[in-house]
Amino acid sequence: MPEVLIDAVCGLSGGGPAYAAMFIEAMADGGVKQGLPRATAYRLAAQTCLGTAKMILEMDIHPGQLKDMVTSPGGTTIEGCEALEKGGMRAAVMECINAGTEKSRRL
């Protein structure tokens, strides 16, 4: 990676495991809220994220393409996607990366 991009790499990948763990934890909490046992919810959330990442890498596709592949018209997934958009998920994640990158630049 070119040195000029190291702070961005730190902002994205340096904290990435923590951010992914927080997403998995939030998914699991949602599953627990819906009645799943905690251990089952953690395993399902982690396996879902692992499988998703593997598919994107192995199929060499854009993440949006995978999202579209698994989102049925009028289905449960699009309802969940809408809830994430209403909650500002994309903006929050982008701001998270910005914050980590800026902190790295200050160090």
C-alpha cells in the first residue's frame, strides 16, 4: 500500500475487526430479541458475515450485487435494508472510518 494511504488503511482495516464484531453483536442482539438463544444468535450472525465476505471475495463481485442477489421484491430482506437505511447505517459506518483515519493522521 502506498504510504500516503496508510492512514486510510488504518481507519478501515485497523479498526475493522472491532467494527465487524460490533455488527455481529448487534445482529445477534436482534436475534435474541426475536427469541433465539444467545449462543445460536452469535453463531448465526458470525457465520452469516463470514459467508458473505467469502462470497464477495470468491465471486469477485461488488457487495451491492450480492445484496441485490439475496433481496426479493417485497421480501423480508428489503424490509431489513430499509430499516438500516432509516437508521443511518451507511453514514455511521463512513463516519467511523473517517474518524479512525483522522485519528491515525494525528498520531
